Amino acid sequence: MIQAVILLGAPGAGKGTLAEGLKRSADFIHVSTGDMLREQVKAGRPLGLRAKAYMDQGELVPDDLIMQIIAERLDGGPAAARYLFDGFPRTTEQARGLDALLAARHGGIRKVFLLEASRATLVARLAGRRVCQQCAAVYHLRNIPPRQADVCDQCGGPLRQRPDDTEATVLNRLEVFRQQTEGLIAYYAARGLLARIDAGQQRDQALADIINLLPVATPP
Ligand code: AMP
């Protein structure tokens, strides 16, 4: 049985960072559609090439492509596991698609965490974000600085700004998120699955708040 936990939040809310922390405290398979798409782009795969044009503009990649990579990911994973979805679903169409995929695998959604932070916090986090080109570790110029400027602490790879973290694209991504989220929030709130988390606070506190509300895993 697949048990899904979802991290829902605007770009810069800390989904990736919190997912890393959560994986350390619980046994999750982490699925980030953003990471998966960036890997497809880097590898020059056809799906990546189709997705890139949308990503560069800060627009959402079409639902059918996203559902395709999620279905493949679930098919390639164990039949019984806890999945942590980060950056997915982004639309109610994707949320319905996920329900159908989980139902077909006798699974379900256990909790949806809505990570909330002010617009000023989101913009500041995205503007200062730097990502390792080799291992994808994430830093922030002020909040999580690397020991040596522009060099990854973990693998020595070069740190760069993500192409979609530039100002114009960031503003569009935040607007796209605002437009899509209301429907998603209503979708999950109506089912009693939604928990709001203050993602503007320190990472460790936000993580503790999530862990407190995390449902206990049911045995497979
Ligand atoms: P993220 O790393 O989650 O900020 O995603 C980066 C970009 O990948 C987004 O701006 C979208 O273009 C695309 N993307 C990631 N996840 C999704 C999704 N679930 N649905 C549509 N587009 C997505």
C-alpha cells in the first residue's frame, strides 16, 4: 500500500529543504517533480526538452507530462512505501490524477502540508538560492552559505543560480502558484487532509511542526 504525504507551497517556501529534513526523521521515498524535470532536461531527454520551455518561463509543465513521470516513478518503486511528494500536485487536475494512481495501487493520501510564508520571504529566499551543478545540494547566500564561496561543501561542485530563480521568472512563478493553489487547498481541505505550517519561521521549527502532525505510518 502506498501512503502519500504532500508538501504544498509556493516556490521558496522550503519544500525541498524540509523534504530533506523529513527524510532523515522518517522513511520516505522523496519525489520532487521539479528535480525529476531538471534531470530530464540535463539528460537531454525528449520529455525534458518539452518541459524546458515552460520551466524557463516559470509556467507549469502540462499535466499529461507530469502524470506520465509520476506514474513511471510509482511503477518503478516498491508496492508498499511512504512517498513524500514535493512540488506535486500543482493543479487540481494533477490532484485528481494522483488520487486515481493511488486508488489503483490501493494507496491513499495521509496528509497535505501547506507551507505558508510571506511574499517578501519567498522572494528573498529565491533570489539568494544557489544550487550545486553536480549534486543538486541547495544553499542560500545568507541563510545557508557554503564554506567557500560558489563551491559545494558536499562534493566541491560549482554553485549556480537556477535559471528560473531570476527576478522576472520568480514573479511569474509566484503568480502561477497563487492562481493554482486556491483550488488545490479547497480540494484537500474538504477532505480534512490539510495542515497549515508557518514556513516563514526557522527551518528546524517548521520541520518539528510537520513531524508533530505527521500521521503514524500504517504497516503494509
Ligand atoms: P520547482 O523545483 O518545484 O520549483 O519546479 C520548477 C519548475 O518545474 C516549475 O516552475 C514548473 O515549470 C515545473 N514543475 C515542477 N513541478 C511541476 C508540477 N507538478 N506541475 C507542473 N510543472 C511543474
